[in-house]
Amino acid sequence: MPSHLLATSKLTQSYYHKLSQRRLCSKTLGQLFDLTSDAYPKREAITYCPKDGDVKRLSFKEPRLHVDKFAEWLMKLGVQKGKKLGILVGRRHEYIVAYLGIVKAGLIAARLLTFSKADQLIYQINKVGCDMLVIDSDGLAKIRELLPDVECVRVPCCREPLPSVRFFINIDSAETRGACLSFNSILSMSPDHLKEIVVENELQLDNPCVIFFSSGSTGRPKAIVHSNRSVSECFLAVSDSRTPYNDGGAWLSSVFRDMVLNYVGLHPGSNDCSWR
């Protein structure tokens, strides 16, 4: 075999490839999050600063409870596995809860571009056929431009120009108004972990779990689909630069910080939210 193809040789060309020495984790995104929270339940996971309050800190155990509650609620609602749920939320810790809850329920989280104008959101939402949307107050303002009576109509909404969207989940509302349900009310429900575990066991690594949109700088934003396998391995590959994969599971605490920094769009030291 030519020396330049040996695994021990230093690769200098981008098109060279070889088998990695790291074992594949064979875990879904939801399973990785559970492993992390089980290994470090009391370790500080999220630091965020609400607009009208002091800095708050959450351990890995606290978002785990909210993630499970949201996933349970989605499954009890009867949302079929593989359905797409859009997320139109800024740099908030609720984004993380919604994102992981959707994935753990066997659904696909579609990250919509928060900087988009209302008419631009029509294309993104209809392109992937979102069944429902998780929104904040800023997102609601844009939805009102498209559906002025969204807080008055009955569910399911399913109206033009967003015919696939049955209802909206508002993280900034304490009560349900029309087709806008309250995220806080959902999280106040008691979880049923049995059903959540069953769904996790049914998920396959190659099942899609998230859709990202490109910025659209050269045209309309492109919808990019990622599977549980691709996202999980990407997070682990990034965390490998700091902690060995086989170091007794110590790498787990960095996996979801990488998810937030690289995918959710949060940045270390921001005033909004960051993973520790």
C-alpha cells in the first residue's frame, strides 16, 4: 500500500480519508442528553439573563425535566413520528428545551431564521410543512402580520398562508389564546416517563431529527436535513478536541454546549443564554 494512504501517515490533502480511531456512539440526540444529565445532574448547564430579572443558573437536571414534559405533551397530543415542528425563538433557554423535547418525541425540529421578515417565513414554513410552531413574542408579532386573528381562531388553525400549521406554542404567554397555546402551561403538567422511554427505543439513528436553513444570501434559504446519527457524531467530534471519547463519559458535559454554540446560535459570554 502506498505510504500516503497508511493510517499512520500525516494527511495533508483535504480529499484523503481514513477510518477514525474513535468509536461511534450509536446514540440518538435525546439519548445523549439523557446520558449527560444522568452523569452530571447537579453540574451547572445553563446560565441566562431574562430581560426583566437577574442572572439565573440551571443544572443539567432542571432542563431535563422540562424537556421530558414537553416531549410527553407532544406524544400525548398524538403528533406522529416524523412530523416537523418549526422553532422561531431567539437566544433563550426555552429554545433548548423545545429543541430537545421535539427530538426526543421522535419529531423533526425545523430551525427557522429569526431575522426573516414575515413574508420570508411563509416560504420556510411551507417548504418543510411545519405541523406547529414554537414562537416567542417577536415571532408572534411576525405571525400576526400573516394571521391577524391568530389569537382568536379555534384550533386547528390550518389557514392560508400557512395551511399546514395547526397551532402555535408561545413561550412568552401564561395562557392559551385562540390558536396560540401557552408553553409555560405545558411545562406545568406532570410527566409520564414510561411513554417517553418507549419512543426513545423506537427511534433509529438514521431518522431525521433537525432541519437547518441556510442564510439565503444567494437566493432562497435551503432546507438542510440532518439525522440523529449525523448530529450526534458531529457534536462528539467537536467535543473530542477537548475531552477523549473514552474518558469514562466525561466528554458528555461538553456535547450539548457544542450544540448550542454551533447550532442554536448562542455565543459564550452573551447576555442571553449559554451552556457551561
